[in-house]
Amino acid sequence: MPYAMRPGTISLAGGYPAQELFDVDGLTIASTQVLARLGACLQYSNIDGQASLRNELARLSAARGLHCNPDTELAVTGGSQQAMALLSRVMLQPGDHAIIESPAFPNSVQALRYTGATVHTVPSGPDGVDIDALDELAARIKPKIVCVVASFSNPCGATISRQRRLRLLELAVKHRFLIVEDDPYSELRFAGEAVPPIMALAEGEARNWAVYLASMSKTMAPALRIGWLVAPPEIRRRCVGAKAADDMASSAWIQEVVAQYLANGRYEEHVPRIRAAYGLRCDAMAEGLTRELDGRITFSKPEGGMFFWARLTGEVDATRLLPYAIEHEVVYVPGKAFYADAAKADLHAMRMSFATMNESQIAQGMQRLSRALDACEANQPVSISLAA
Amino acid sequence: MPYAMRPGTISLAGGYPAQELFDVDGLTIASTQVLARLGACLQYSNIDGQASLRNELARLSAARGLHCNPDTELAVTGGSQQAMALLSRVMLQPGDHAIIESPAFPNSVQALRYTGATVHTVPSGPDGVDIDALDELAARIKPKIVCVVASFSNPCGATISRQRRLRLLELAVKHRFLIVEDDPYSELRFAGEAVPPIMALAEGEARNWAVYLASMSKTMAPALRIGWLVAPPEIRRRCVGAKAADDMASSAWIQEVVAQYLANGRYEEHVPRIRAAYGLRCDAMAEGLTRELDGRITFSKPEGGMFFWARLTGEVDATRLLPYAIEHEVVYVPGKAFYADAAKADLHAMRMSFATMNESQIAQGMQRLSRALDACEANQPVSISLAA
């Protein structure tokens, strides 16, 4: 969206983390330590990842409540996106069925679709995926996998409660589907109580039906392209085989930098800093929406992550408002971009990120949005065309 | 293969470049330059790659004779393996047909197979793929893509001549298939005359039927995970879409390091060094084979790359010899590992890499191989079991 790049425009559109919050010092230190032994880090990595990093990521997963064997259950991937793509590839083929919540991150839907499988959706809301609708649909179509973001979902910002996570595991066992939790955001919690990953709650047979995907992109930096998966050994083995055919392995160099960063203890120091900063930005967005747009936009305030999912209450829909918003130098993403099934899209919904703008920019953005909505409702002429 | 890791064993088995030849200094300088502006390099990259790197890679491609537009024809990938995987994904689906030379690199075959398409093979030898056999097969099965390594192929070490490259382009236009050249090795030429990439020889309509894949893994370092593709704009566009669903983008950080390294002029200084070193190692292997195993093993000496494809002339096949070789502390890969169609495998063939061992190790390796062959032919007892 080239308009979002105009200087002065307040972009609430991207799914990027805040650049000024990257721990450049910590990564420089880790990188310099690795540079001193660079020769050995320039060769091909093990396909499943460097042992040093797998051990650190197993430790980090355990801190979230998910204990796993770094050699048989955990593998390093190119962000959680690659984990999703690999898992889709080894689980699905044409004729198979998969379920993803709706709305959902479009690249996740795309990873499922590239397999040739049929992708179905179940509605999701402020409490996450509709469990009863999932039960009914799963009984009917016998899906191989069901994908959710259980903590601070993109775009909804929703979190699935512990009790509902346990119900998801029951459904997975009952219908024999793999429940896949993509979890890039759970450490960005600035309110409420932490809930363990779904796989961490699995007991007995349920552990065979759960997979956990995670990423360093939102907490450390996207450019590392480091994520990981935790899966039953046989599924993990097949994902590693698919990774060899996909990109051979992730960068040993970057893996060692991340392992060093984690071993240095910088991660535990860094995450609380961004958590606090995002909490303030989230507050600023909630306050700005209430102050400037009360009654005209409804929203649920998330307890973490990067996104507000808001809804225009009047006649104007989010696509019609967008050129006015751009003209007023504020940008968001119309909600319909996140529906795998366009016919079911909520045309009044919009996704607004509070991650990359500071509190005063967010406050100003809400003012601009209010004026844009005035202009749109008044049917004023608008200079921006999105037809291109 | 855990045996290959025993201290003292001379491994001719891997497809790894020589670690002691990595330009650690040059990469450290480039990395340090990038660390100084790390903040901006930690964010998500453009899916098609950083502009700085695309420009450098277009310049490098042009130096090989292939001129292209860095914005519409070139995209950065996670090694040439990811380029092959993406291209396979956008070109093939179940019911489609693809052709690859035989023998070939197994991960390339696997990338084709993951699409659900049917993979056919055409015999390849010291001159590369059998063009007449390809013509006949393509007429019969109407393949969507045909994959070759035209310079110093893995495992054969074969190079396709300019004249035969032109014939491949004629066949591509005639049968309307995409000719895909995977080219990780062409800059490792230490003898003979350079031949331009197939796509560089395409004129008129033929340019629409050619794709070029390349990699920094063999010339700079595998851990960069940087490769690139050059393709007609519409195919490149679809590959970039598939990359978003595959891993979002390659690391902006590493891309900037590689761009900086290229801009620093280190690449042009470095490549002649490894080229010369590999040339000496190739000579050592040819001399060792002739001195120690004359008449018992035949081979074609390659003009570049990393591999000898050799053939046992006696009764013993390469799989039967392997435990004896391991017992004598030398390891190679039996040729059958490289046949997509196991029924067509040459069981007497073996792949030997001369890249990672120095000349004296290679000479010693050939002595050990000779003694292993003596022991095997004499049916002596062997302590190594490969049954695991």
C-alpha cells in the first residue's frame, strides 16, 4: 500500500513490530561474540537446527509451560510462517480438509491452500474460535488439521481461555485432528493472566494431537527469520524432511546469534521492555478511540499482542472509509482482507496496529480517523483513489 | 551418516564447501558495517528481497552473461533450494509432469515431488542431459518444467555445452516447457572455458521459457542461506507470492551483509581463491585415482564444481564397498542415492567430493579406497554394518 509510506502518515496498517524497540545493543553483542567464531557458523546447519539454539528454545518453551525434548520434538524454522508451511505440506494433500479460524492471518490461509487441500473456516471472536461451530464442522468434514492463534490473535487480538483450550484438545482427540497453535504473540502480554500453550495442557493421548509453532519475529526481530515448532516426533521428523526440500536449513550464523543472545540473558531483560511499551500504546489506542470515536466504532481491548479489531457502527464500511483515512494521513487495514471466505467477511471491521506508532501518534491517528469518518459520512469529495 | 564423522576419517561424502576457505575476514567486515546500522536491518524484508541485494545480484548475474531487471525479473530466495521449491510450487500440481535429469540432487527431486506432480527422469552423463531422450519424452508427457544443472552438476560434475544449451532452449519453445537451470557451481570453474547460463542464451520467445536459479552457498557460505532466481516477470511474481506463504521473506540483516560484501568488492577477490584451491584438489583426486585405482575405477575429470562421479569397473558395487571404505576410514556416497528412479540406478557409481579435504588428505583417501577395494574383492570380514 504505497499511500501508507507517505511521510507524515500515521500507519496503523502493518503487522510489523516497533523498530525503535529492537534490542540493537544486545544483538550487536551476541553477533560480535559469534563473529569471533564465524568460520564454524558459516557451514550448513543441521536441517532441524543448531543444537545450541534448540536447547535454548526448549528452555524458553518450558518457561511458557511447554516442556519438550529439543532433539526429538523441537525443530528450528524460518519464522513460524515456515513452520506453518511445512506442517501444512506434510499433513495435507488435495482431497484433505483443513480448518482455520475466521478472520485469520492471510499468509496462514495461503500456506494451507498451497497444499491443494480444501480450507474451511470457523468464526472467531473476542474469545477466539467458536468451539461449538468447530465441533459441528469437524464431525462433518473430518479435517486433518485445525489452526488457531490462541493468544492475541492477528487480526482479532483474541485470547482463548484455559478452559476453552482444554475443550479444543478434547475435540482434537474426539475428531482425530491435529490442533495447531501458532503463537508469535503470547509473550507480548501486558494485562491479565498468562495461559499456557494448548500443547502444554495436553495430557495422555491428546499430546499426539497438538502442535505448537512460535517465532522470534515479534519479540526479538523479524529479520532473524527464526521460529520453531514443537510436535510429536513423527510429525516433527516429516517437517524436517520437508524443510530439507524447502530451503535445506536455516542460517547457522543467525541461529548461533539467537542462541548466544538467549544464553546471554538478554531476552529475559528485553521482553518486559517491549511488553510495557506495547501496553502503553494499547492504552493510548483504547483511550483515543473512546475519546474521538465513541459510539461510532466498537472494539474489544486486547490483553496483549499488537492489534485492535474494531468495527464501524454506522452505514459507512471500512473499505469506503479507507480513501478518506488516507487523505487524512492515517492508514489501517479493512477487515475483509482477513477472511478466507470473502462472502463471510465483516465489511465494517478494521484492523489497527498499535505496535509501530508511539502514544502521541496514536492519539493523533484517532483524531484523524474521526475527521475522516466525518468527511466520509458527509459524502465529501475525496482525492485518493484505491482503484490501482 | 555417523561413521563419516569419526575423527581421522577422510570424508569425500558431503556436498559441503571447504570451511577453511570461507572469507571470514570479508564477511566480518561486511557484518560489522551492517551492525552499525542494524536497527533498520532487523525489520521484515520485502518479500522479493532487499533492493540493495537485488541490484548487486543483477550485477553479478550480468557478469555471468545474464542481464535482467532486478525489480521485475530477479528475487532473493533462501538458497537455490528454496528457489527450486517455490518454482515447483507455482508451476506444478497433481496431474502435472516434470522432468529432471538422472542422476540428480535428491533434494531437487523432493521439491518437485512435494507438489504432487509426477516426476520423470532423462539420463544424464558427462555431457549433461541426453537431449534426444528429452525431446522424445517431452513430446510424450508434455512436462511443465524440465530441471538441469548445466555446469558441474551434482553428482555428475557434467557441463552442458553452449550448443546443447541452445538445443535445450529450442526444445523448451517447441514443447512449451519451462527450462530451469539450477546453477550453484558455475563460478567454481578452474579449467576450460566459461559457458553462459541457459537463460542468457535465450533470444526472442525462448526467454519466456527459461528460468535461472543461483546460490551463494558454494561460493560465499551456506549459512547465509542466500540464493536468487531470475524468471519471466509473471513467474517471478507467483514465486514471490509463494515465498510470502513459505517464510515471509529472507533475513533483511543477512541480505544487507551479503549486499555489503558484494559492494565491498570482496566477492570478486574471493572467488578466484576458492576456484584455484578446488582446482588443485580436483587434480589431486584425478591423480590419486589414476595412481591407486587405475583400471578399477573410471571417471571423467570435471572442469569445476565439487564432485567426481566415478564408476567401479569390477564385480563389486558401490554399496558393497562402502562398509570396507568406512573401515578403512574413507567415506563417499554410493551413486544410487542420486537416482529418482531406483530401478535405473547405476549401482557401480559413486560420488566423491574433493571440496572439503586438502590435497594430501585426498591422496591418502585414494590409497585407503584402493585398500578397501582389495579387502572387499578378497571378501575379507568387515566390522562395519550399515544395517542401522
